[in-house]
Amino acid sequence: MEKYSFKDFSLHKSFDLGTVTLSEQDIIDYAKLNDPLEFHINKEAAFKSVFKGFVASGSQILNTFHTRSWVKMFGNTIICGLEINNWKFLKPVYANQPIKGKTIIVFFKPNEEKKHCVVTWRYEFTDEKGEFVQTLEITVLHRMD
Amino acid sequence: MEKYSFKDFSLHKSFDLGTVTLSEQDIIDYAKLNDPLEFHINKEAAFKSVFKGFVASGSQILNTFHTRSWVKMFGNTIICGLEINNWKFLKPVYANQPIKGKTIIVFFKPNEEKKHCVVTWRYEFTDEKGEFVQTLEITVLHRMD
């Protein structure tokens, strides 16, 4: 996994985050800790839900790309998070469904004096058909050193 | 923890989510799984950061109120999440700092025919001074039965 610094940042630049496929067990384990709704952790409830099967908790796909890819690529440059907007849960993410992740810099404001820059990252998660399952924007304060 | 149904929902109604105080270990354990940035998991890095101490990962306060309170109060009524907006990280949340949580219904649209309702929950998390540390809005599809 390549590591990046602020020198690699520019408006509209996009970065590939790879592919994530969550197993039923991944979904259950994550939900037990973070989102213990019956239809995420119990097989009968999952199949009786509107989804007719196991689907990931809303935050799990972002969380998985964040820990597996984003933190390794950009983690050294982070001062703090500022906000999250327009996080849309467009399609469910099923167990064993490969999901591609991509992040694009949609706002970039360096402050040379304070040696930091504000970056808004738009995340796009897509399914096998290339359709969005989720999109969101995270604004982060990064170090410029 | 009281359980609620859609009959308890109405515009501008607010619900107390209690108080959460995260220990250093809570912050480290959560960050290792969900947000493994050095300043969340390593004491030296935490004290060298802009925060000069351990602060919780951005998502941990919501996550803790969600699992400890919200899911128990409203979990039985959920069909699925729809979106998250305006999640603002206004002040850091330090280890051992008591944070109060409150959620207010700011949008409420029942659909009698489809037996579901769209609800937007505004979360407000405040510190000892009564100042916001984070606010956000989550829109959820709930069952009306």
C-alpha cells in the first residue's frame, strides 16, 4: 500500500482503494460491536428483513476501506477530521458481494502559513454493475510537512 | 432502557441518550479496530498531537450512544438507514470526559399505505460546559407496525 503526503494532493485527483468483500461472519462480527440490529446478526431475522439476506451495517464498508486502505495511504498526514456530509446508503451491501472503493479530492485548500490543508474526500463505493452502493464526503485537516 | 415504537415519534420530540465517558483504553481499543491512527492508539503520539492527549476517534461517540442507547430504544422499528448529513466534529472528545447525548426528530414523514415512516434524527453531543462537541443528522426508514 503506497503512502502519500500532501505533495500528492490536488483537486480532482482520485485514488483507488481496492475491493472489499465481506463474509456473513464479517457482517455479524462488525454489527455485534457497532450496530447490533437483529437483521445484521441473526440469520432468520436477516432473511425475514426487506433485504432477504445478510447485509452489512451502513458504516461497515467505509470502515473497512478506511482501516484497510485509507489510513495506510494517508494516515501519517492527518491532523483531525472536520465533518462528514452526504453519506447516502443507496443500495444494500450483501455478504460475499465485491465492492470497489475510490476516493476523489473534491475540495483542497492549503494554508502555507499554518502548514496545513483542508481536503474534502468524496468516497464512491460501487457494485459489480458499476452502480453506487454508497457515496459520501469527508473533510479532513492534513499536515503540510 | 425504554423501547419505543413509531407511535412515540413526532416532529421536534427529543430523547435523552444518557452520558458516555470513554477511558483511554476504550479509545485505544476502538481505534485499533476502526480508526488506527497513531495519535488514537499510542500515548506518545497522542501527547505530541494538536490535542495534547488521547481523544476519541470521530465516530466513537456516535457509535457508543448508538450501541448503548439508540439501538435498544428504537432498534426494533428500523427497516434501513438512508443517509447521514452535517456530521460536524466541533470539539475533540478527551478520555474521561463525560459527554451527554440527545436526539431530536427533525423530519417525520409517515406513509400509512406502505406502513413505514422516514425519520431524520438530529444528534447533539455536549460537553460539561453544555457546548456541542459533535452534531449530525441521520435519516432512517422505520416500520409502522
